[in-house]
Amino acid sequence: MFVFPSLLEGFGLPVVEAMACGTPVIVARTSSLPEVVGDAGLLVPPMDPQALTQALQTLLGNDELRQRLGQRGRERAEGIYSREHMVAGTLEAYRAFMGQRKGREAQGTAKRPRSVA
């Protein structure tokens, strides 16, 4: 079980890594974490120790839920956050950016970097 009650995350890579290992996760329902986890983990309100305690007790007492969330997490991590998927998405973003830049250059509206003398 991986518990990550972070209050501010840029992405949540530690959570993806835990999910990729088939480890069930509990995260705070804040920042990027709900999007990263989806339905593959338990989400608790931030700054709510009772909710976190309840989620821990739920997972510790339910083998079937732990296995199901671990499997869902692995599938989500391998599907959405696989290396191949991430590389393809990054390349798509770069190509879109470069296409927009080329379009502005053709129109003569692109900003040119100033040379340093």
C-alpha cells in the first residue's frame, strides 16, 4: 500500500510508479492526484486525518479491494503513463508547437531572438 497525502503536486510521479508496481494507492483529493489516480485508488479529502485513517483501515481489512485497486493501478499506469504513450504525447506537442511556429514565420509574425553582441 502506498499512501501519498500530498497537498501540492505538479504531476504525481511517485503515485504512477507505485501503481505501475501494482501497489494500491491512497492519495489526497487535491492538485493533479485525482486525475493521475482516476478510479485506480482511494482518494481522501486533504487535511482530513479521519478520512485517511478510514481509507487505511478499509484497504488493510479488504484483500479483494487491495488486489483490485493494485490491478487497476497497474493497468492505468501501463496504459496512460507508459513510456511509449508519454513519448508519443511529447512528440505530438513538439510537432504542434513547431507547426505553429513555422506558420508564424511564414506570415512574418514570428519573434526572432535578439543576438547578443
